[in-house]
Amino acid sequence: MTPSSAILSFDWLELSARCAASLGELLAATSRRDDRVIETGTIGAGGDHTLVIDQQAEEIVFSELQKLFDAGARFTALSEERGTVDFGSDEAFVVIDPIDGSLNAKRGLPAYSISIAVADGPTMADVGFGFVHDFGSDEQWHAIRGAGSWLNGRPLAPVAPERRSADGRLEVVLVEGASPFNLAASTPALIAGAHRVRAFGSMAISCCQVAAGRADAMVSLWSCRPVDIAASQLVVREVGGEVAFPAAESPLALPLAGSDGVSAVVAAPTAAALADALSFPAL
């Protein structure tokens, strides 16, 4: 076993579940909107204003990572707020978004999650473990490369083919990065290819819906970062779905670290649905 692949031998599901449970307790203790809108006064690595709950959520995860490092694991952590943190290796990566959908969490909208991915190489293709806990629905998703995906501990069946309207459009398309400007730019393509559009406000949650056959495609209408999508894209791929990062040299070659690790993302149950959905982001 090479040093980089050894990272996948640790019990990441147990660690991730502990992080989700602790974060759930934090969110329950700060359930009022006024508690959640407090900012730290700093800008996170992702470019957004860091909320106190973002910082506290990240501290929960990094406390667990420190214990893992003390037990012998070596990796680089890539996080929404702290950016790149060296834990002794530049060959293995832990990719963390402590609260994906933080604007929803801030305002009390019930669609936000914790996302943790582990990779034994530098790109999306190298992700070997993915975990997403949806705090709104209390659904917990995880995937292991080559072994499948699970929802609340039950194996997910191979993803069903997409559904289409009578005129051939994808029946349900989930969109993220749905600012008015992005929606306006993408509207002609969405009219042509989507029967109905929905927006959760959490990239990780939206992507997981494709794995469960609840949506016929998920697209980001603007560039996303690896922390947003690294875990959930594996959940889709492990049930036989398709994922592509258009800005990368090949569909899954998007770097997990560095300035090149930015792209739109499209996920769908089949290659045909993916090809249709790739026209939606107006980048």
C-alpha cells in the first residue's frame, strides 16, 4: 500500500458521522436566525464572509483531523474557510465543506449539509470516500470508490435512467449557483432542455439527489470549488451516474487544490442526460 492510498484505510465513515453529530448539536444550540448571522469579520478561503457558525463547524472537523494525524494519518486538508492545511503529506487530501449551503443555514432554510471527501491523488477522479449529511432531511449519504453508495446505511441501487417530458426535455433539473444573472444567462438553454427546474442552495445535497433518482440532472450555473462537490460527485459515480467538470482537461481531471480547481459541474444518471445538461451553464 502506497502512502497516499493508505489514507483510505482509516475509518472515515465513523469520523464523518461524529462530525455530523457534533455539528447537529451546534446547529440545534444556535437555531435562531440572530445566532446564525453573526460574522467573524474575516473572509474565508472561498471568498465569502465567515460566519461564527462556519468557524465553529470547521473547528469540529479539524479537531477530529488532528486526532487522526496523531494516530498516524498524513494528508493535506482543503477546507472552505481555512484553505490548505498541511497534515504531513501532499499526496493525500481531505476536502471539507463544514456547512455547504451556509446562506440557507444562516437564514434558517432547511437545506444545508456537511461534506467530507478523501482522495489518494490530486483530482476528482482520485476521490475514494465521500460523505454528505443533509441536516434538513436528516439524510446521510456516503460512497466508497469501487464499493458503491449508501443512503442512511442502506445500499443505493444503480441509478435509474432519466425521465423526460413528452417533448424530450429532462423532467426535473436541479440548478445551483442560481443568482439572477446566472439564471438569466442560462434561461434559453434551460427552456430548450428542462421541463422543470428546482434549486436547493446546496451543491452537495443537489448532487446526491441525482444518485437517488430524484432528479434527472444537476448543474451549477457558475463555477464551483472542490469543497462544494468532491464528496457528492462520488456518490453519483458509484451508482453508475455520470459527472463532468467542463473546465477540466477530461471530465474528472479537475484538481482538488490550486487555482485551476474551479469549474462548473454537471451530474446526470446517463451519458445522454449529461450531454443535454452540459448545455445549461452559460459560462
